[in-house]
Amino acid sequence: MIEGFSMGGAGAAKWGLRPMSSMPSGLLFYAKDDPQGSADNAAAAANPYICGALFQVIWSEVEQRNGEYDWSRLDARMKPWIDGGKKIDIRVMWCTSGNRPRPFYKTPTPHWVWDQGAKFAYQPSNATEIPLPWDPI
């Protein structure tokens, strides 16, 4: 079924379209790991005007060793949203500008990737290594 497409009459039924009024509405909360702790703001999950959250996750924080994942921190942050019936989106960051206050923003790609010889572009202005997505490692 296609959502968010405005079409009335027999055409809508033929294509299985739903009116836009049936779609969720509200604000999306940007939950990133920052000094203000926005990712840990459980009060936002209870806000009736917020329909969901976008959780930004740093790859090097969830896969510190090749093939070993630790989602426990994200699971705890998502719990109030899931319990409140809110929508969740997860954005895994493998590359950043490096201009954020937490150290892992400088190296969002896990060290084991570099240890395997991954190729990267280096941004000298902020000392950020950006892995090349076409590199097979």
C-alpha cells in the first residue's frame, strides 16, 4: 500500500492508496550523542507532538571488534520511545565532519577497519579520516 499520495475516487481504491490524513503527523526528534545528552532525553518520548526519533549511532561505538556488535546503549535509549508507541529511525554514521565535541566523531569508523588497511581521504583542517566507500575492506 502506498502512503502519502493524494488521489481521490476510484483511482485511489484501484491502486490501494490511503489518504494523507491517515499518516502519522508530528515532529521528529533528532537524538544524537552529544554533551547535552539529547539521545537520553526520555521526556521527549512522552511529548504528544513528537511522533518519533532519529537516533544517530557512531559505527565505532557499536562494532568495536570486527563482527561483534553491542547495541545495548542504543536499546536503552530507544526503550522510552518503543514503550510510548513512537516511530524510530536509526542512522549509523561511518563518516562525519569531525567537528563535534566527542572524540569518536573524529574516527567514526572502527579502528579494526583501518588495521585491515582500509583506504581513506584525510581532511587536514579537522584531522578527520574519511573511509572510501568503494574500498573492499
